[in-house]
Amino acid sequence: MDFKDKDKAKKEWQKVINGEDSYVLEACTTCYACEEYCPFGNHPFYLIVEQQEEKGIVPAPRPIVTMWINQCQPVGRFMVGKVEERALSYCFLPQLNALVGGKLFENIAHSSFFGQEFFCNVVYLHYAKMSVIKDRLSKVIENIAGLGMKEVICLHDECYGAFTSLAPAYGIEVPFKPIHYYEFLYNRLKELQDEIKPLNVKAAYQRNCSARLSPQMDHFVDDIFRLIGVERVQREYDRENGLCCAEIIRMAKGPAMADDLQKKNVDDMVKFGAKYCVFNCPACYDSLAEKVAKAGMDPIHMIDLCRLALGEERGQKLPLEGMPALQVAMEGKTV
């Protein structure tokens, strides 16, 4: 939303604070951006979601919302590897399995967990269902803590955001230390620095919506790129001005707005001569990879980019195989 009149913007936001009807609640595209823009940690987006739910404003078609809520309900289905003091959280994203391999993860791949019982539920922010998150998050944290590890390496921003932003905002205690996988990658690359073969390429970074919940982690993109010889192109739609993948916008606002945003984003990458488009989120990859490839760039996940710099093959291209492969890799059991 771009209010040209600051006074009008203040009045509309005051309506949200007061629980009144506001244009803001209808126009919000759930990109999480205001979470990053607010300098005071007041969680404006969480307030928007609360008000949307209270007033019955659903940012996505109701059947899709219902499907997501039912599909991800904890029903005792999960897989756990040989958990040690540190463990990898796959959340409920089996796609991540193919990325976890090689030298980067050789000492920790076995210590991991996956399933509905560990699903962070942050996706329900997109669907104006804060009540579902508040109902499930405490139990999810309890389930993870029950595995006995001291540190959890979150392989997706939403998990990290759940533990470092959402949980504190709602007074939920987190009895383990969350670690963003970017921090893990950076530290692991430092250990393997003598084996790095600089890639000497330009790359555009696709900054996903859930990265807005932990903007303090963005510097690791620059740190990792420097280590592996990648130039992060200084384009218009990156960092605080990043554009999300627009798939939720497609559902909520229609294909015209989504296609326009995606075209602006991809054209911006091409304009600055990027060889790679580097993804953090599997959902962003699903939404944009084909368009990125048609524009002449190579879509790649951050982990695979790091593997290339270590002289390794990248993992399977997303979208990936899923649960059966995960079960074998984790040496766990389906319960």
C-alpha cells in the first residue's frame, strides 16, 4: 500500500488499532513487510491478521484455508532421526531433504526431525488464522523440546520466525536455541574455507516473505556470497524493498496483480546481469523458478549454491521427491 498522504495513512492505521473497519485490512496482501518496516517491534502485521480474522476478512479462498488447516493438523505422524544436542528442523517441508547432504551437513544430517507435530504453523498468517497459530504453536515447541536437543537449526525462515518473533510476541517460552540455517551455513563454510572454489558470478537474491520476520539474518546472505565468490546484484527489488513470490497475492487479489509483480521482480534480476536467482524458500522456487529459467537465469537454492562452491553436485532440483526419501536419509521411523 502506498499512501501519498501521511495523515490519511495515520488515520487508517489508527482504525486498525481501534478495531474499526479499515481499507488496510482489505488491501493487505500478507507479504509480512510491515513487520520489518516497524522500528519499534510492535508487530503491525500480527495486529492486521488478528483484525482480519475477527472481521471475517479472508485473504485467500476459504476452501484453500480449510484444506491447509486440516492437512497440517497434528495427528501423530512424524519422523525423528538420531537427535543430538543440535538438530535440523525440516518443519513439515519434505522438499528440503534433497538439499541436506554433502560436506556442509556431514556431521549433522542424521540429527533431524520432520512432521506435523513439529510444523511451525506460520503459514496461517497468510490466511488470517492467527487463532490456529496461537492454538498450536505452544504444543509444537513442547514437542520439539521433548526431543532433548539444546539447539534447533531451522531450515526455513518461517520456523525461525515462529521461535524468535511470533512466540515472544505472544508470551510463549522457547526452551531451546533457534539457529537460522544461514548462520549455520556461514559458520560451516568458514570451517571448509580451504576447500571453497570461488564461483565468480553475479546472483540475484529472492527474498521471501518470511524473511521479514527475521531481517537481522539478511546480512548472512552477503557474508555467504563473499565467502563463495558471488556478487549480490544491487537491484531495486531486494533487501527492505524485496518483492515476495506473489502466489498468495494470486489467490487473494487475482492473477493480474501477481503476474505484474512477478514480471517486475524477474525483469529486475535480468536487468542487472544475474546468472543465478538464489532462493531461500521452496514455495518461492515453485512460484518463480520456471519464469526465472525462461528469462535466462539458473534458479538455485542457497544450499545448492554453497555446494557448488565446494566442488559438489547440487541436490535434486526442486520440487523434490518428498517423504520416502526423507525417511531413508534420516534413518527414522514413521509413527
